[in-house]
Amino acid sequence: MSEEQLEQIAEAARELDLNALDRARQLIEQERRRREREARRQAQQEMKAVAEKYGMSLHEIVAGQPKSASGGSGKGKLPPKYRHPHDHSKTWTGRGRRPHWIQEWIDGGNDLDDLKIAD
């Protein structure tokens, strides 16, 4: 947009009353959102085309690794290694941040191995 066009818009805005300015703001915001949606749609189409060009899915490109032969990522949900002694619905795989109940167990002077699920 040129400086001349911006000046024309500014001049027109100075002539509008408050209600008309609010309506103009709404119209501009609607147009901005429409253009953002269109830009996202266009970007998705371009990314899909590049993925297809290389025989990949968009998911494979985003994940950075090819799918396994079974069609999944090759990684399933890990089985739990630890179980709460009183509430068996609470489990932990041993990966990631320790749940509060695990930390409380350890802080209470107990051994983590006591919560281990037998194989």
C-alpha cells in the first residue's frame, strides 16, 4: 500500500463519526482475519504439494521421521512401571516429570522400588 493510499484512508477516517469509525474498524478486522485464513490455507496447500513431490505425508515432514510400515509412528503408549499403593488408577511410566504422588512417597522416606509393578 502506498503512502498516498494510507493518507486517503486517514483523511476518510477523520470525516467519520465514532460509530462509523467502530464499524470501519470491524470491517478492517474481518478482512484481516479473512486474509490470515487464506494465507494459512495457501501455506497448507504449498506444504502438501512439497510433501507429495517427495512421496511423503505432511505429518511425516512435521514429525521429522517417516512412518513405520504399519502406518503408525512406531511408538506406542509405554506401559506403566510404577503404581500407587492405594489408588491403582494412578500409574507412572518412569519417564518424564515425577507425579506428585511419587514425589510424596519418596519425600516420606519410602523407596521408589516399592511402587514398581512386577513383570
